[in-house]
Amino acid sequence: MLSFHSHLKVFLATDPCDLRASFNGLWAAAQNKLGEDPKNGALFIFTNRRRNRVKLLCFDGTGVVILMKKLEKGCYRWPQSADGPKPKLSLAPAALQLLLDGVELKDAGRRAWYEAPK
């Protein structure tokens, strides 16, 4: 079971990623594709084309951690950013937990509650 503190920054890469990539490849994707520095303590979510797998990347201050989850049925779904299509979506930690639990964020409601405040 994972828990995420309310101040955690979470960035979801909206474009598919080659999940064969490991530490260095995902680190480079966070820097180059998302424009973020993984050493700042954020958590990054990457998915494959079929969206049935996700990899999470974070730097805990002493090293890099990667977690992977594969859905047995279905696929992960999330909405576009309230500002239109972007290469990354900033999620609230509660939305990350719902996403990993299989709750569809796409039809979550009228306001973009799932996005982290700016």
C-alpha cells in the first residue's frame, strides 16, 4: 500500500513512453520531455501506448525509486489539462491514489479537481 503526502508534486506524462526504460531513461524523460528536475522531490508517472501499465519515478534524496503497476483488465484514463493538451499533467496526490486504484479521472466532474493547484 502506498500513501502520498498532500504536498507531493505529481507529474503525469500524457504522451506514451517506452516502459522498457529504467532509471536513466525515465530520468531523462522527466528532464527532457516534461521539463522538470527529478531531484526536486516530485513523483513522475509514465505510461505505455495501451495505457495498461504505469511506471512511477521519484528521487527520495538518497537514490532513485521506480515502481511499476500493470492492470490485469482495462486501461488507465485521465482527462486533458484544463488548459488544453500538454505534455504533462500536474495531479493532486489524492488523484494519483485514485488513478492507481483504477478510478477513471476522465469523467471526474465539472471542475478540474484532479489537478494540483498552481
